[in-house]
Amino acid sequence: MKTNTINPKTCNSEILYLNHRKKSVHTEDVVYLKSYDNYTRFYLNDGQVILASYTMKIFEKQLSGKGDFTRIHRGTLVNLKYLTGIERTKDGHVACLSTGQRIDVSRRKMRILDLP
């Protein structure tokens, strides 16, 4: 029986493989990632949510050279392509995304973002 193996050198660098290569997504379609214990939820621009069976730290390493992803909170990694602005609320700061979603931003990560 012949098995299909994927050579990482010939793979498209803009595709991210999830769940032991059973599912793949384009990095430009990923709006943000949210950590849930040893799992990561991917929120895509079409509204789809995918649960992956790896920690966000692993995906953060994979995404480091594949786009403008940055941590805005301990458990949240956002694609800056979808970030439209930061709003100040009575409880802190909130990142506004072009998809209409609003995500909390930690005080320490606010300094890193340094948006006008």
C-alpha cells in the first residue's frame, strides 16, 4: 500500500495544517486563534471555527514567518491584517476586528501594539 507523504520543502508556506494534517487552512483566512488548555480554536474570516488538538504555542511558532500575527493577550493570537483599531473601555482595551468581533487586549500587550 502506498502512503502519501508531504515534503515540507515542497509545501506551500501559506498553508497551515491542523489536526495531524487532516485539515488545512490558508494563513490569510485566519482572523485569530484562541487557546483552550491543550487545544486551539481558529476563527476564520468566513465565520468558521476549527478546534485543533495542539497548543497555541506550537501554532505561534509555525505562524511566525507566515504573516502579521501577534499576541494581544496570554491566550489570544490575532492577525493584524484584520485589526481595525483599539478601543478603550471601562475595563481596559478591546481590539476591534474587521469581522465585527471584539477581543480583550492585555495591558502589557497594549504597549507592544502601540497603534496611533
